[in-house]
Amino acid sequence: MIRYGWLGLIFIATLILPLVIGEYWIHVAVEILIMGLFAVSFNMIFGYMGQLSFGHAAYFGAGAYATGLLMVKTSVPLPICLAISMITAGVLALVIGYFCVRLTGIYFAILTMAFGQMLYYIIFQWYSFTGGDDGLQGIVPPDWIIQVTAYYYFTLFIVTGALIVMWVISESPFGYTMRAIRDNADRTRFIGINVRKYMLINFVVAGMFAGLAGGLLGPFNRSIAPDLCNWHQSGVPVFMTVIGGPLGFLGPVIGSVIYTFLFAFVTGFTEYWPLTIGLVIIFVVLYMPGGVLGLVKTKFKTIGAEESMDAEA
Amino acid sequence: MDASLIFAQSLSGLSRGMMLFLIASGLSLIFGVMNILNFAHATFWLIGAYCCYTFWFLMQDYNFALWISIPLAALTLAALGWVIEVVLIRRVYNRDLPEQLLLTYAMVLVLGDLIKIVWGVDDKLIARPPLVADPVFIFGMPFDSYFLFVISVGLAVAIGLWWFLKKTRYGHIIRAAVFSREMVSALGIPIPRIYTGVFALGIFIAGLAGAVQAPVGSITLGMDMAVVIQAFCVVVIGGFGSLLGTFVAAIIVGEVYAFSILFWPQGALVLIFVVTAFILIIRPWGLFGTPTRA
């Protein structure tokens, strides 16, 4: 129960946060939430299914473009746009995932990346519909959340809801089936589970939530660009997950806090952000396998000790 | 469309293919032997181009500057590859795939910024020596004479690598290490040193490719980002670890690009990923690879 107490405290802290920090840091906080949702959705494939998707930005970008295009070209209300973002990204993930779940390991990573790059170049070239490399400008959120603090609460509400849904999924029999597939796909198949079907469902769910995160980004930044789908964008949730730790549900969120905060902090006084984050990643890979959450768990066994660390081996 | 245009276009596709082969062969070699997918491969390629520029810049008064700068740049990169292998790559031999990928991805970011620090943000341009300054006419069609040099370097590297791997003692050791590391090391051959050598060789070829690329156009920051993905595609289409496969796939990708730019310019860049995805779906081990690796 201590864990839930901690979560409650964190939630209350996020509620009063905008009252104590300046507007710039509220912007950072919104970004942490959006990228955290993106990273957690990525981790449904990486941490729970054991496959590295290197094209996860495709669903993020598809969601961003669905909401962005709807808001620029029509007057559909934002919540419906976000729902359409999820559906668009989910359908895209269904088509791409149908092929990707046949492969594992390096082949899975490269095939997801190839599909991601396909989408990137389509968006990049299709000027008449997507605005090409100019992107889309003037995605203004509706009046009731046009203030950044209001947008923060709106994002907090949606991201919290999405995280709860994903947590319920990951703790359900379905979630444990995913862990079984991750640890030994052959044995899981032997007990009569259609591994590909389960992987595909998981892939689609992960894609939908990535699409939701993407949808939230457009109205926040007031604009979107095709780079949202490019392969370096796919690297961001990977970084966050590895920094935070892939084996806990909230690991990617911790990674998002560290990554996004570091970004806001470092870019304040140097343009060499890639150098900084690159060195951080090298340090984490070499000396901190399991990420921050892994470190915390080995140091303080009491917190969340019931979650196994066995997949680390 | 007449035959000479088709010929010129296929020649330009061939030179593009040879360029891709030069980048992808080192990538394929490193993956085939060490099982490490080097995200930073094209970043080394770009460093090779910048090094070539620097050597050329120092000697630009002489006509032969470029011809000396290219091998010098390649050797510099081999040394850099050696150091990086010993300092970083060696530590992750026994790690999982994602951690190895992340390490090389982090190298892309770090090296990319180091390039910016060392060479600045301005584009670099190498003035070509007189030998390759003017186009040659083949069947009445103008063709960049430098591309003939690119094609011959590509062919030379292909033949050289093939000879090295199939005919020399070190080549045999490397191929044996692919099948059984334990056996090779039981015979008293130090595996880490073999790996370091292979990595340095791969980066040497990447540096050579970059140096050869340098005089084609201007050298720009971030050029590596698109190239590395195309090199991945070439390796995937050809089959991981297959030199012949990489060679054939590079030519296919180069020609597909050269002709799609003629008929459907918007789709030229998408097409390579369509081909890659198609190959991965029907034949994940590639055209010339072996299914055991899949």
C-alpha cells in the first residue's frame, strides 16, 4: 500500500505544481507529460513484449498530424480530434504491426524503422495535404485551455487517465501474457496462445497511446513538423525508457522527467544538447543497466520489491 | 527516352550504388563478425569527409592534394575506429541488442556535436583537381568524370575485401570467428584483438567512403542521418554479413533511386524503404544471407 501512497503524493504534487513554478517550467512540465505518455506507450512494446520498436515516432507523428490537420482544416472539438488521433495511429499500427510481429530482435527493429521512414518521407513530400517540410502552423487550442496552466491540467488529466488504462492492461492477464511472450515465446506458444495475435494487439494499443501523445503535442506547440516522424524522434522514447528503467511501469515517465528537464536546463546555456545527452546515454548503458528505477530498486529493496528484476539477466 | 539517357542514368545509379556499397560494406562486416549494429557508421563516414577536407585544405596548392588526402583520411578514421573499439565497444560485447544499439546511437550524437565543434557549422567545399573537373562524354551524354573514380574505388574495395576474407590467413580467422568464437579463441587467437581489427577495418572503409564522397558536393552537418538508414537498408536487402549481398543490394538501391528520380521524383526516397520492408517480410535474412541468422 505504501506504493499507492507515494503515487497519491506524486499526483497531489503534480496538481499544485503550476501554482509554485513559473510559466517556462509549466511548459516543460507539459512536455514531460506528453513525452512520458509517448515513452510509456513505447515501453509496452519494449519492456513488456521484449521487442525494440525503432519506428515508434510513426504513431506519435500520425497522431500529431491527425489532430493538427483536423484543427487547421475543420472545427472539430479537440477531444474528438484526440480520439481520432488514437484511431488513426491504431489503424496505422495495425497495418504496420501485422507485418512486424512476424519478426523479432534486430529484424523487428529495422522493419519498424523502415515503415517509420516511409511515413516520414510521405508526410515530407505530400505538400498539398500535410504541408511538406513546412509542417502545419496555427494549431490553436480552444479558448478554455489556451492558457498554458489550463493546458497543463488538461494534459495531466488525459495523460493520467491513459497511464491508468495502460497500467490496468499491463497488470491484466493480457499483460502477463506479454511478459510470458517476452521471456519465452516458444513456451507461450506451446500452451496454446496465439503469440502473433497477442503481439499485434499489444502493438496496436501501444500505437494508439503514442498517437494520443502526438495529438496532445500539436495544440501545445501551435505547430507540427514532419520531423516528429523521423527516426531520431523514435530514439527519444528509447532514451527515456533506458534512462528511467524499462522494467517498472513508471520507469519511462521518470526517464521523461530527467530527459526533458535536462533538455530544458542544458539548452539554456549551450547548443551542444546532443553531446550532453549522448554522454548521459553512454554512461547509463555502461554503468547503470536497468536505469534509474533499476538503481533505486537494488538500493532500496522495499519499494516495489514484489516486481521481479529477473528479465535483467 | 533514348538509349544514351538510360545508359547515363544507369551509370549514375551505379556510382550512387558504389557509394552506398562503400558505406554499407563496413557496416555489414562489423555486424557479420561482431554482431553489433553500428548506428554511428555514417557519422564516421562524415568525419572521413571532413578529415579529407582538412588534409586537402592544408595541401590545396598542389594538384595531387586530393589524391593524398583520401587515403590519409581513411587511415585517420581507422585509428579513430581502433580507439573507439577499445574504449567503448569492447565493454558491450556481451550486452543485449538494445544496449548495443543505444551505445552506438549515443555515439552518433556525441560525434555529431564534436564535428560541429571541430569543423564549425559552415559547409565545406573541395575544389576538384583538373583531372576530374570536367565531365566526360559517353555516347554523347555528359557524365561527371569523378563518378568514374567513385565506381572504380567501389569495385576495388569489393574485390579487395573479397580477396582479404577468402584468400588470406586473417580473413580465414575472421570468418571462423563468425561461426565459433570459442573454437577460435581455444586455438590461441585473441578474439578481442580480432574484433578491434575488424572494427578498425570497417571504420577505415567508412572513412574512405567519406573521403571519396567529399568532392562530390559540399560537406554538410547532419548528412550522416539519412545515409545511415539507407546503409541499413542495403545491408538488410543483401543479407546481414554477406559481402556479395551488400554489393548487389547497393547496386539495386542505387539503380532504383536513379530511375525513380526520373519517373517519380517524389517517391524516390520512399521506394528504398518499400523495397526494404518487402524483403524483410518475405525473406528476413536478405537476398544472399542464410536463414540461420534470422
